[in-house]
Amino acid sequence: MERETKQQELDRANWNALRHGDTGAFSSLYNSYSKLLLSYGRKVNGNRQLVADSVQELFTYLWTRREYLGDTASVRFYLIKSLRTIIIKENNKSKKVELIHSENIIDGHNHRENEMINEENNAERNNLLKKALQMLSKREQEILYLKYFAGSTHEEIAELL
């Protein structure tokens, strides 16, 4: 526990130094977290190149926007969350590019076939989602229902439960 606290203090010191342009602090954060981020990123998306590019994009962003970075309670959490956001955004971009490319190739062909394929893909995704939801506890299912179907706020859900 004490080691974790020292690491968090070192991370916050490096974070603040990075915000003021310290290249040593930037290198220290990169060396401390790049392997963890690559490992985590591969769990979010199996595309190693996308993950590696996303880690580089994250650190490039940190350096170029350093003077606009705010303070953070947990550098580790900030980096993980930021990487996850970048990977999801990049993954969505590549899906859109693939979709546009496939639409251009198929342009002038039977669009009903494409609609059927999309319907099958959506049905498969829905089935996977249903199975995943069934694996959650009743309480977790209730929370998701309240949040996404009933439109409840976090405070309302907390008070209710």
C-alpha cells in the first residue's frame, strides 16, 4: 500500500512537471506506463498496430497539449481512460472507412443484399449483447435498465438502490 502511494506521488509530480514542459518527466511517464497501456489496449482491441498507434497518439497529445492539461488524482486512471477513448474512436473511424469502401465497391449492385447482411450483423450483435447482459447479476441489470432505458440519473439510481 505504501509503495502504491509513493508511486502515485511520483506520478503526480511527473504529471505536474510534464505540464510545465519537463521532457524528463514526460519520458518517465512514458517509460512507466507504455507497457501497461499496450497490454490494456490489446484487451480493448486485438489490433496490435492500432493499439501501438493509439499509445503514441496519447503521448503525442499529452506533450502537444501539456499546458492545457489539468490536475488529476490518478495519472494511471487518466492514461488508461484516455487510451480507451482513443482506441474506440480510431476503431469507429476504421469501421466507417471500411463501410464507405465496401459501399463504393458494391455501388450499383444489389443493395438489398447489403441490407440483409447488415440485418444479420445487427441480429448477431444483439444476441451477443443479450447473452452478455444475462451474465450480469440482477442488480447490475437493474442499474443498466434504470440508466439507459428509464433515463435515471446516477443520483437517482444511487438513492433508489
